[in-house]
Amino acid sequence: MTDTTTAAKASAPLMSTIESLLQAASAFKNFRALTLLGLTFVTAVLTGGLFAYLASVTGIYFLFFLATLLSIIVLFYGSNGVGILLMNDAQGHPDSHSIIDAVLLSLYTSHRLLAVVFLQILIVLAVIVVVAIALAICKIPVLGPLLYTFVFPVSAVVLGILVFALYFVMLPLAAPAVWSGSSVFQVIAQLNMVVRKQLIMVLLSEFILMLITGFVAFIITMVIVSGSAITSSMSLGIIGFGGGGLLGLASGFGFGGMGGNGHMMAGMVGGGLLFAVGALIPSLIWSKGICLIYLNSTRDLDFSKAEEQLNSKLDSVRKKAEEARERARDLAAQQKQKAGANPVAATAGAVIDTQAPAVVAPSAPACPVCHAGISSDDVFCGNCGNKLK
């Protein structure tokens, strides 16, 4: 009885996660997110196509690069706007933002995602540098092979976990964290804690989400293919052309010929729209599922300490940098003040150097600039900082 109760308690979080992720299948019901995602794809294609056409007409091949860049920018900000709408839906507030509000928020906050990805890559590179230094130390004769016995397995585990966490936790969950309104350093602190405490649960959740998304995509594909086959057969008998899509084109070319340019173009456009809409739904399901995974993995975690530690480290770095700047300014001010008080010494140090031995007795050495007492071992004057040797 006790074992049964323990097993039930252990499986409760997993069952709760599965039940929560099943809600992602209803993402296509979010009309605003579906509309914005469709508009994003259409705008990206039209923008890229327009500039590509201009490049082919004018011969300015730089426009091809500009077309690609603009398409990527439209997809990036539009997809983040869709993510903001889906995050609101996952949080239970599907009507909190309009499409325009989501686009404006995306334009204002999406750059945080780029900053998070950049910092994560820097963290990976820093660890790689540390491992490289450790491996370089292992080149020491005799002691090197002994050190390598421990450095190799430790480095392999650290790098493996780091890369695994980067691809399956840090990068996938960075977008939902930004969509929820977190700042760059809050996202870094939150995801680090999720990796430490919820890594296995996040991986299981992503696997379940892939199964759900793949199953829905399979159903949509079967519906589109079977419906297209029936409609193409009917169109072939009634119109003389087999409709849009691969099946329609095959039936049109194989049995009914071209059938007419108007019907052919209409069938191709209609079939393309059908497959595009079918592809949008799995994308929405995956995006909402990632939002739910982020919310589930961070619900019971307290990020205040992690954020305080990160902020304290950043404050310490800023404080040290400010202290270094202050010391540099103070030294510059002292040098300027001393140069103003003794301009002859500042401009004719060589003359003073030659006259200094005649002024100061050998038994009492002094600085040739400010004549302060020094010892024979001093390299710099303790009063004015003049280099003695």
C-alpha cells in the first residue's frame, strides 16, 4: 500500500505535465495568434519577393541580400509577437493584448532574446577556454598524463551537460521567458536555476510535446492529402483540371492536360494556402507548448536569490570598474597639479637631473623633481611619482 502511494505521488507531476501540455493542442483556437502568424509569413514572402524582383530587374544584386535580411527580420519580430499572444493564452489571459499590441511589444522586447542567446554563447565559450587551459596544463611532462586522467572525464561531462542544456533548455525556454516580460539578466538567472533543478522534467516535457505536435501534424497531413485527393478527382471530372497541390498537378498533367491556365493557377494558389495553413497549426501548438513548459518548470522556483546573486556580481564588477576609473582620474589630476606647480621640472626634467646632484648631498638622496627624500632602492618617488631608475 505504501509503495502504491509513493508511486502515485512520484507520477503525479508527470501526469500533471501531460495534462497541461494537452492544452497546447488547442492553440489553433487562438484566432489572434493564428492571424498574426499567417500575416507574418505572407509579409515575409511578399517583402522578400519584392526586393528579389527588384534585384533581378535592376541588376543590383545587393537587393537579394536585403530581401533575405528583411524577410528574416519580419519573421523574427512577427514570430515573437505570436509568442507573446500564446504566452498570454498559456497564463489564462488570451484577450489581454490585441494583434497590434503584440507587434509593438515584440518590437520593444524581442532584442532581449538576441542578447540572451549571445550571453549563453559567451558562457559556453568561456567554459571551452577553461577546458582548453586545463588541457594545455596536461602537456606538462610526467605530471600531465596523471592530470589528464581526471581532466578528460570531468571536461567531457561538463561540456556535454552544458551543450545539452544549451540546446534543450536554455535556447528553447529563452523565448518564453522573454515573452513573459523578463529582462535579459532575469532570463539568464531563471534558466540557470531551471537547468539545475528541473532539467529532467523539462526534457520529459519537451519529448511529450514533440509527440503531441507530431501526432497533430500527422492528422492534419492525412486530412489535407485525403481531402485533396477526393477534391482533385471531382475537379478532374467536372472542371477538367485536378486542383492544387501535388496530387492535383499530377492528375491535371496525367489525365486532363493543363486544363486551363486560370484553373491551374487558382488550384496551385489554393493548394499552397491549404498546406501553409496546415503548417501553421503545428507551429502554434509547439509555441504554446513551450510556453506551458516554461510556466510549469518555473512555477515552484524562487528566483529572488539567483537574481540577487547575479545582480551582486554585476554590481561588484561595475564597482571595481568605477574604482579603477576613479584611480586613473586621481592620478591624472595629481600629475596635472604637480606639473602646474613646477612647470620647469615638467618641461626641463633633464636640466634638473643634471643640477640635482649639486643641490642634494650624497648622504641625503632626494628626488630630482620635487626634492623629497628617497632611498637608494626606490624606483619611483613616493611624493610625486617621478621615475628614478
